[in-house]
Amino acid sequence: MLDGFEILTTSGVVLWSKSYAPLSSSLINGFIKDVFIEEKVLPGATTADDSSASRHPSYKREKYTLRWASVKDLGLIFVAVYQSLLHLSWVDKLLDNIRVLFVDLYGDEIRKPHSTVVECNFDDYFDQQVKELEGSAEAPQRTPQIVRNDIDSTTSLDNQSEEPSPPPIPGLLSGRKSPNSAAPSTDATPTSTPDSSRPTTPLNGHLLSAKVGRGGTSRRARKAASGKPSAVDGLKEKSVGKAKGKQLRRWDADGMVDEDGEVPLDYSATSDTDSRPVSSAGVEPVDMAASGTRTSKGQYILKDLDEEVHSILQNANQKKEQSAPSQSTGVVGSSLGAISGLFRNVIGGKVLTKQDLEKPMKGMEELLLKKNVAREAAVRLCEGVERELIGKKTGTFESIDTLRRASLSSALTKLLTPTTSLSLLTSITSTTTHQHRPYTISIVGVNGVGKSTSLSKLAFFLLQNNLSLLIAACDTFRSGAVEQLRVHARNLQQLSQRESLAKIELYEKGYGKDAAHIARDAVAYAKQHHFDVVLIDTAGRRHNDARLMSSLEKFAELARPDKILMVGEALVGTDSVMQARAFNAAFGAKRGLDGFIISKCDTVGEMVGVLVSMVHATGIPVVFLGVGQHYGDLRTVNVGNVVGLLMS
């Protein structure tokens, strides 16, 4: 994590800063003095270079590392400070993005002559970038201090002897076998599981050697040879009599548990103790303004995914791409060979052939694969772009790369743009008003993608539009599925009562029942009690398991949902194509999926290729994106932002 970030001018004026930990002013002062004034630490480092922060060398002082970027024409310096023990791979990207955002927002005000005060309300923009980049980065590795703590903890029992010998170092274990490995431990305190992520080689300064006594034998070895019991052995002997064996569970001939009046395993039935009202203090309030806005008609509309920030970054990248050919090739002062190469690649009037596009198409395919697009979708997209460009005549001063990127951007936009209306609120209003029945939405998907969580987010969105909801717990297989929905329903009830919204209830029949019949009964119950929407949760199932997938056709016939939404996670990779096709074909010839909800989008950063893979495989649009773990972390799809992330 960062310790601090500062934006200052070359004259020493701090325009904006943010600190996460106390920092000495000597850090920034020493950095400016050594790097930009005396140049004794990093020779040649000046503010005359507006290149990426990754090209600038690091500055280290005391226990901190400073990474920096600059803007030449404005005389600005952007400095990020963090501890040298950490490896923050996203700091350079943060510096580049913050530089673009700050110049775009406050550049005109800084350029004004004789300007002395600049009001910089930059906290929200900075926090958004830190959250996005930090979430997409890999988990930091363990630091040497953690290894030191593990070493210190292993010496707690050995300190009881007169001269304790040093503990073993991970990776340098001796050849003898531990007594605990031969038989299960009967100690009352469980033995901690060794950490598999610990380094296999000792760190510098941790190479310890045991003290050797008389005759080259250590004190511990002499004590073990004498057979005298130690204090630790005494503790283990006392705990043997106190240990109580685990009671075995008995099963009858039908494979059911023989409980004999003990505690039942099915906790889905509501007991008398669960009927107590739960205090609403435990449910955090949701900032509805951060996730959506209300229209003049009172409808609650979800926001796009960080639209403002991404649009600024996208415009900056487009300007960089437009200026890149002139900066990299340069006509003035170049040799005759360079000029001829420039004219071959840039000047218009050239009819493109398959040979001209072979290398650019290969690079475009690699770009899509890096963005987590499935190979099948990437190859077909490149083939479509190639067919469109072959025989096309380039425009004046238009490079092949520019034409290729424009064609790919157009193809992605056309693919991701839905051909039908995705207004869920309009469909619900039409059904409840004209057909006088509840609107039914079913959530399906493979195991562990976040179906129940996505259902609760969708329920919160519908509650904001004052629609009464009935949640049907049709996952009768997974342990804890009904309890999970019960907690969500209880939390949403408290939020609804707090904001004076519509009612929400949970329809459940426990475990072991047929999910299709529960869904049918839930729809009938909702119609009888005048609910607007029924949200049906289903059990997760593997897409390649024919037995589990076959039950979906019966489910569709009995429940007759108006919308079937499949939840797919952004981390799934190339398997998303097979998942989408399998679920789309599982409901029979007359029924299929109606949309996708892509969960965990906050964990992948720019690698949003799973949207392209699933839409390309089925032709079904993406309706919502899950961007967090709160009820308000649901967004609609902004096609322009998604295409920008894929092309970056």
C-alpha cells in the first residue's frame, strides 16, 4: 500500500497531497535535491521528459522507495512513496493515469498567467484509481519480517531449557523426523499448519547454527538420549486423558443419517429462536448516489462503470496514438531510407492485400488474447477485420495500424451493442400492468460464480424502483444456500424499511425438494399475494455434466421465467465459450438465455475479454456487471468503455 502521494511544481509548491502514514518532509526535499538539482544520485533525470513513469529510475531513501513522473510544459512532478519492502507493480500505471487526469482537470487553470492559488478537489479521482489498480494487482508476497515472526514463534517452548538451541529454518530442516509426524498429536493446542508460501531458501541474516557442547553433541541431543521427560512431554501426557474422541455419525440402510433425537443437519427450517427481530444496526447504509441516479419519472437508473475517469484516460490514449507516428518516424532530419519507410506505411492511396495485413492481424490477435478473450473469438474477430480491410484503399496520411485499430474497435462495438432493448424496468412495468402477473427472473450458472450475491444486488436495484419482490430459494442441494438467501432477504428488508421502499420476502421449502416445483409454487404464491417480481435462485452446476444440465429444461417448463440470466465470472478465461453455449442450449429448443451478468469485474482491471467471448459464442448481450461485494455494486454496460479497455 502507498504511504503517500504528492503533486508539486518544480518551484517547490505542493498543489495536492495525500498521506496514508506519517512521512518526514526530508523525503521529498532530499528527492528534489538529489534528482533534479544536484543530479548526484540519478544523473540525467530532469523534468524535460514526459515519458511513462516506468522509464524513470527509482529513488530510495531510508526505508522508502519513490517513483515519479513529470509534465514538462507545466513544470509538474508527481511522486508516489511506499516502503521498499513492498513490490507495488501498479504504481507506474497509477502515476501515468494520475498525470493524465490532473492535467486534464486543472491544466488550464495552472497555465493562467500570475495564478497563485489552484483549488484541487482531487481526492475522489485519486481514490478511484487506487482502488481500481490495487484491486487488479496480484496479492503482495510475504515479507522477510513475516518469516522472522514465524521463526520467533517456534522458540516459545524451547525457551524453558537452560540454553535453548536455535530453531530450524524453513528450507534447512535437519534429517531427523519430528516426533509429531509419527503419530497424531494429543495436545490440547492444535499444531499450526505450515505456510506453503514460505521461501525455500534462508534469507540473509537468518543462517543460524546450533550450539555444540561436549564431544560435539548438542544439549537437546544429550537430553533425548538420556530419556528424561521434558516439561513439554509432561503437558502432552496430561492432555491424553482429557481428549474426547469424535462421536461417529450413523447411517441407515437408505443412506440417510440416523440422528436419534440429536441436532438435525437441516437448519433451513425456521426455529423459535430465529423469530426474534434482528437489530438493523448491523446492516450498513448503502450510498445510492454512488451506484445510480433517479430520473424525472422517479426511476432508479444504474450508473456506467467509472464513466468519467475512463473517458478521460481514453481520450488521452487516443491523442497519444495520433501523435505516436509523427514522433516515432519523424520526416525532418531523417535519412532517405527512413523517409521511404514512412511513406510506404503512412501515405494513402495504397490498396491493402493479405500480405500487408498478415503481421498486423497477428499482433491484434495477441492483444485480444492478453485481454482474456477466448482464442476462438479472437481468431474469428481477426478474420472478420481482415476480410473487411482486404482491397480497401487507405486514406491520406493514414497508416495500416490506424486503419486496423479503427476496424477492430468498430467490430467490437457492433458485437457488444445489443440489438434489442435491455430496459428491464420497462419489461416489468408492461407485464405487471397489462398481464396482471408477477415478472419472473431466474438466475443460473456454474458453481461459485456469485449467483446468490448477484441476485441480491439485482433485488436491491429493483427495490430502489419500489417494486415488491419475492425471492425463491430453489437451490435445494448446496449446504447453506437457503440460509445465505435468508440473510440477504433479512438485510434487504431492513434497508427497505429504513428507506420506506416496497416489500420483499423469501419463499423457501428447505432442502431435498424438487427445484422446478418450488419455483412453480413460488410464482403462484407471488401472483396470489400481488408481488411485482419473482427472483429465482438455482443450484450451481457444471456445464459438462449432462445429468445436472438436463433438469434445466423441466425447470423452464414449470417456472416459465420471463428472463433467464446467466452469471459468469470475469476470471473464467477461455472456458466461458463452452459455459455460455451449454447453458443456452440446456433449456430446450424453444427457450434459451436472455442475458449475462458478469461478476467479479473489479478483480481483472483491463482484462474484460470474457464479455466478448460469451457474447460472441451466443449472440446474447451482457446486461449487468458486478463490481464489488455490496448491494449497490451493480453497473450497466458502457460499450465504449469496454472497447476502450480492450484496445488499451
